[in-house]
Amino acid sequence: MTQKSTRRDVLKLAGAATAATVAPTIATAQSAGGVVVIGAGFGGATAARYLRRAGVSVTLVEQNSSFSTCPFSNTVLGGINNFSSITHGFGGLRREGVNVVRGRVNAVDPDAKSITLDGGDTIAYDRLIMSPGIDFKWDAIEGYDEAAAELMPHAWKAGSQTNILRRQLEAMPDGGVVAIAPPGNPFRCPPGPYERASLIAHYLKTEKPRSKVLILDAKDSFSKQGLFQAGWAELYGDLIEWVPFSEGGNVARVDPATNTIFTDFDEHKVDVANIIPPQRSNRLVDTAGLADGGDWCPINQTTFESTIHANIHVLGDASIAGRMPKSGFSANSQAKVCAAAVAALLAGNDPASPSFINTCYSLVAPDYGISVAAIYRIIEDGTIAPVAGAGGVSPSDAPASTRALEADYARGWYASITADMFG
Amino acid sequence: MSPIKTMVAGTFGAALLALPVTLPAAADETAPANLANACAGCHGTDGISPGPTPSINEISEEDMIALLTAFKNDEAAVTMMNRIAKGYTDAEIAAIAAYFASMM
Ligand SMILES: Cc1cc2nc3c(=O)[nH]c(=O)nc-3n(C[C@H](O)[C@H](O)[C@H](O)COP(=O)(O)OP(=O)(O)OC[C@H]3O[C@@H](n4cnc5c(N)ncnc54)[C@H](O)[C@@H]3O)c2cc1C
């Protein structure tokens, strides 16, 4: 989209705001504040959609013309689905009345209550909701910068990175080694690297059976570990090798020119190197100091309003949301609570008490699904914590039929949550 | 009706119908919409599922209470709902059931 149409969208918003001031007797115009949402991903698209459903006028600013989900991107790497099947347009949101503006936000100004886009346009807000996701700490692994990521892809944001990694897997000869290097906690999608190892192993077992997946981990344990390792033993034998931190898994340095990974103890020259670097909140939050000098944004966990600046709400991966993991499901669940709180605050009401759910389904193979779930509430200290006695992981002794059902329900989850985000 | 629903409604529905259902006081409890909207992550917006997960938008209040109570008490063979339903009090289950029923 060109700069011209961005301006047109922005003007449309200004027009709507004017209509509200000249026609204050219309009930919806009175109650509709100008809410601006940044990011049309799991948190932002959901927040925009649920605010519209509550009758609030919303402008959603997104830098890309469509959204490709990280969830199910591992099935693209495994050759099970096409990239187009994980890409979603914004037509449904527009039809429901969300003003979707394409633009990259450069700065947030909490005093002027406005945001600035590439090209200089500004958009004013009454309340701002930010769900901009993550950025990488490029300095953390020696030699791993943005240029290195073109050769040793992270594929931890879905898009061209996903396609680079898939092409490398396709080009790799039988007998090759694929290294996956997951970071320490906290990071986006704790079970994600291990689902990735599984689905790459599924592809290799079928197409290049003499190959190997080597996980060089910065941790000594990981999400759903028992279930993953049992599934790996059952389906892939010794095709997947996991090297924990304490046995020299931690990646200290990489040399992209020779595809070499240097761990604390060892050196691995591999055929495909998937380096997943440590993460922090999207750097856009720094333009308003919303991470307070840390990696993630502190918030009031009931309303998601920043504890640094009033009228700015931060949710999803970028926020500190108590004990909820950084997942798409968490961001979707938080967005609905945040949208309800913002609608209440705009109407001068008290926000209601929240309740959240997170579930992470993982595919160990296309017909082998496992999951972890939790229900979350606000506890006395004001933070989000799981409800004791609920949730947990899939049973360790389940028959193949249960694993197959959970794989179907994983696909059901994907269909439902993307419909909940984009209409 | 799904097999689970038939099974649970048949076993527990009749007994439950005889019990008085008390709804929680709306104000200081978790808002019913906040409870029910979280279900949409798996069951779709307003409980209308586009994929293999069952839709839950056309379940009567009584059946919903019976189903969620059975899941909570491990009285139905399921993959997920036993873990989910344990996160809600009986009053919250009643509020969720009333919320979905009010949209029918
Ligand atoms: C391989 C992998 C598998 C995963 N699998 C699962 C799974 O199965 N289940 C699950 O629940 N989660 C999963 N996740 C995690 C999930 O992808 C994230 O937790 C989720 O995307 C977080 O949502 P968000 O709204 O915080 O950020 P995002 O979804 O990343 O959305 C951020 C949006 O903001 C936009 N944006 C950023 N900066 C700007 C700017 N300056 N101007 C304009 N727009 C901007 C971006 O373009 C993007 O569209 C997975 C992640 C990975 C990497």
C-alpha cells in the first residue's frame, strides 16, 4: 500500500473523531473513544475485534499487509502445510468496522497521546493498546546479527525467515545435520523449538532418513519434556539428539560463513543451523520507556495498562503477564480481558475481574498431538497466576488414538483462534 | 448432539434438573463474559467452531452445567475438558452456562 492510502486511512479516523464531536447526542458516538491498537497479531487483532464488538471505534495499525502465524509454521517447515495456509488477511476485520491502517509505527508519545508512523503521519488516541510482539537480542550470541540470520535463520517470526529455513531443509542432502538452538527462559512459545525438532524429524524420517536433528539447548529442561522425549523415542528413534546446557548445549558463538556453531565445550559444523536467539519486547516500546529499562513491559495485570504511562495498555509477548507463558493463546485471552477493561474505562466503569486460559498444543507428528493447559486468575498481590488443581499436561500413558485426537484438536484450535482474531 | 453430550446429559442431566441452580451475584464475581470469552480460543467466537473442535453455542443451560460438572469430576472420557473445567467453581460454571444460553 502506498503512503497516499495510509494518509487516507488516517484521515478517515480523523473524520470519525470529528463526527463524534459534532454529533454528541448519538449514543454510540458518545461512548466510542478513539482507541488505537498497534500490531495485528495474536493480541492486537483480537483486541481490535472485541473492542468493535463492544461498540468502540478502533484503528488498528499494522506494518504488514497480512499476518502469518508462528503457530503452525512448524508444519510448514515439516512440509505438511503451505505457507499460504498460515497467512491471514484483514478483510474480515475491515468488514466488522475496524479501521485497519497499514503503516510502521516509529514512536509513541505518551504526553501528546499520539503515535507517529514512517513517513511522519501521526494518529491521536484516547487509549492505546500495544501488542507488538518481540525483538531479538542481536548481541547475545557472538556473530549472530541480522545478516547472520539470513544464513542461519531463527524463523521465530513467521515470514521470509520461515521460507529460508524450509528451503535449506529441502536443499540439504540425506545424511545432513540440522541444528536447532533454543534460548534460555523466558522466550516466545516455550514448547515451540521442540515441536519444530519433531516436525523436522518427521520430514527427514520420510525424505532423508540418514539425517539428524541436533538440539543445542541453553536450558537443562523444557516444556512438556517427558511427553516430547517419549514421542521422539517412539517415532524417531535416535534421529533427534538433545544436548542440555549442563552437557555443553549452550551456544556462545556462531560463524555463518562456515555454518559452524561453537558451544561452551564444543564445535559443530552443521548443514542447517536454526539459531533462536534470546528475546525482549519489541523495541518500539523503548520510544516511550515502557519496558522501564528491562526486557519486558510492566503492567497492571488486571487492565494491562502500563505502570509507566497512563492510557497505554501493553499485552501479549511484550508484557509481563504474571505466570502466563508468551504464547498466541495467552495474547488472545489477554486481549479480550484488556478490550473489556478499556471499554469499561472509556465508559467510566470499573473493569471486571479477569479470567484467562492458555493452552499450547504441539504436534510431535501430524497424527500425534500433546498439550499443556492452565486457567489463570489475579491473585492477592495483583499478579496473574494459574488456578491450582486445574490444567496440566496430556497423560503420559495415553494410547495412540488419544494422541491422534489431540492432533485433530490442535488443528481445531488453530481454526478457532484464527477465526477469533480475524473474523 | 455429540456423543459426549448425549452420554453426559443422559447420565447426569436428569438428576441436575431437580436441583435448584443459584447464579452468582454479577458484580463482585468474575464477569461472565470474561469467563466465556476465553473458551473461544478453542471453540471459536461465541462458541461457534469452524474446525474439528465441537461448537458450544447451542447447548442449553442445564446441559452445559451437566457437561462441565462431569468434566470437572472426571466423569467423561475426554482429552482436554477435564483439565479446563477444574479451573471453575460451580457458581462460575453456572454463570458460563447462563451466558452461552443467553446468546441462543
Ligand atoms: C515456531 C513458533 C510456534 C508457535 N506456536 C504456538 C502455538 O502453537 N500456540 C501458541 O499459543 N503460540 C505459539 N507461538 C507463540 C506466538 O506466535 C506468540 O506468542 C504470539 O504471536 C504473540 O502475540 P503478540 O500479539 O504479542 O505478537 P505478534 O503475534 O507477533 O504480533 C505483533 C504484530 O505487531 C506488528 N508490529 C510490530 N512492530 C510494529 C510497528 N513498529 N509498527 C506496526 N506494526 C508492528 C507485527 O508486524 C505483528 O503483526 C509460536 C511461536 C513460534 C515462534
